[in-house]
Amino acid sequence: MGRISYEDKMRIQTLHEQGLGAKAIRSRYPVKQWSLNTLKTICHRTTKTGSAVTHQSGSGRPKSARTAQNIAAVSCGKGRLNFVEEKAKVNADYYTTKLLPNLVEDGRRILPGQFIFEQDGAPAITTALAQNWIGGNCPDFIRKNEWPPY
């Protein structure tokens, strides 16, 4: 058995939310040959976080802007961790005034004039304010209309 697809995880989540346990889910889909331990793990994650596919706060992910980590990892340099204030709403204003200046400064310091700013599709990032700020302050970046559809 290989990795369980996104669609199958969503199917497992739905069945678990309907009250089925791992054994019952496995018996409904024998052709899938899902391991009982894997199903138990997915059911536990669904119960704990409310989702079989996304990790919620407290799931082990750091509360940091990942772009700084990407820059540091790619360059083998050392970027700062940028922590979001507790209970802060990361909207376009917060992103452009509190996070982006530090992230771009790290990029310039680690890779002077040679970095492409990479980001995800979070709502604060896709706004015109954020896209314009990045365009005016980074040597290059991948604009939101150039991102692959998911």
C-alpha cells in the first residue's frame, strides 16, 4: 500500500465524522488495502484537529513566516524566525508592515540581489497591497497570477 491520497483522506474523515471507526472504514473499502494503523492515525487526527489533511495550530508547525525558513534553507545562510504575535490577524496590512520588511531584508543579506521571493496563496499575500509591496521591494518574485492552480 502506498500513500493515501487527499481524496481518500477526505473520504476517511467524512466516514469518521459519521461515526465509523477505523475497522468499519477499512471493511467498507477492502480494495484499498488501507492498514488499520494508518486509518487509526487519520481518525485520531480528525478527532484531534478537525481535519484529516490540514494541520491546525499546535500541531507541531512553528508560528513563523515560512519564507524566512525557505531563504535560510536554500542559501545555507541564517535568516531570522519571524513570529506572529499571539492572536494577531495576519491581514495585508500586518503582512506588509510587520513580516515582509524583515523577510526581504534577510533575503537581501543572505542572497544580495539574487533571490526570488516565494510565497503561498494565503489571503494576506494575494492582496494588491502585498503584491505591490513585494514588486516594489524585491529583485524578483512570483506573482499570484503565475502560481500553479491547485
